[in-house]
Amino acid sequence: MSEKDFSNALANIKIPILILDQKWHRLFALGGKPESVKELESKENDLIKREAELKQELKDLKKVKENLMASVMSNMEGTSDLVSKKLDDDKRLLEECKERIASNEDELLDIPNQIDEVNHELMLATMDYCYDKLRTNSNEAEEITEWIKDVRVKLKKNVIRKHNREINNKEIYSYMHDVFGMEVLNLFDMQNGQFYIGSIDDKEAPAKEKADDKDKDLSNVELEDIDLDAVAKETKADEEASKEIVEESVEESASEES
């Protein structure tokens, strides 16, 4: 749609007074109103107040006019100077009242158009703000989405690495048990403190600790988007490293016995 067609289409649309709509105010609840919107809001508010003032003043002037006309009619037949002066004053006040009534009516005729114009400008300023906010939010949402995808991939990779380490510990401890025996292993366990072997079921732990570890288990995470070849290479490297440790331990034990 061309700019001209867009403007013509907007010109034919009647919109309610925006500043009287609470939902319009809610559009700016998070970021606050920009200065351009505040200025137009204030201008429209002043026009609405002025319209209300003129209507009330016009109502009061019409009552005064009725009273003055009644006074003029009652003093039309008077002949005294006092009555004549009162009649002249009432006539003068009546003319002034008529002029003010006419002036107020003219201003009242123009105010609705002024309110519509300001309201239209306020609509455009509001739309500029809202669509700019929508674009900003969309861009930030896309950035966050990409961040989440990246974190998910890293999380899944680390889940696999975690299991690799557990399996490696289990194999090392099993080989150590076979090579050195439980008696020797128990001594070294007491000397070297606590460590994690294999899965949770492989080592005794309090019931609450097991439940907590189970809650933290991320093994049910789906594995899409993971470079499984890279993970497999890492697993193979871990296995070879564990075998080398065991072989070195066996060689050292054999040399000590000889």
C-alpha cells in the first residue's frame, strides 16, 4: 500500500479518544510514555478540559441571559431615572452575554475537530512506539532463542561427557580391585577420601542423597544437535587413557614383586 493510500484509509477511520481508554495507558506500562506521546496527551487533555469548561460556561450564560431578558421586559415601561439606568445596564449586559454565548458556541464547534486531529497524531505516535517495541522484543527474543539452543547443545554434550567420566571411574576402580585386591583398595580409599565411581547405584549413599542425585540426572535429555562423532572420539580417548593407567599400575606392581 502506498503512503497516500495508507493516509487516506486512516483518514476515514474514527477512533475513540485514546487518553480516556485505560487499555491505551497500559500500552506504556513497561517502558513508560515517550516525550512525543506525553506532549500530545497533555494537549488533548487540555482540549477536553476546555470543551467541558465552555459547555458549563455556556449553560451558565444562557441562564444569565434569561434573567437579563426578564429584567429588561419588566423595566420597559418604567419612567424614573433609576429604572432607566437599570434598563440600560441590563441591555448592555445582555448584549455582552449574547456575544460571549456566540463566541463560546463558535469555539465549541471547532474543539471537536481539534481533538480529533490531536487524537489522530497521538494514534500515529502510539503506533510508532508500539511497532518499534514489537521489533525490539522480537529481535531480543530471537537472540535469546539462539542462546537457549546453544546452551542446550552444550548441556547435552556435557551430559554425555559426565557419563563417560562415570564409566571411566567405574572401569578404573574395577581394574584396581582385580589387580590389587579389596584389602589394599580399602586402605587407599581411606587415605584418598571420597570420590564418585560409575553410577549412583555403584556406591552406597544416604537415601536423601540418592533421591537428590536422581532428580539431577540429565540422562533423559534428547541427543539431537550433538556432534556424536566428536563425543565418540572423546569416549575412546578416555578408555585408552584408563587402560594405560591400569597397565602402568600392573607393571609397577610386577617390578616391586621381582
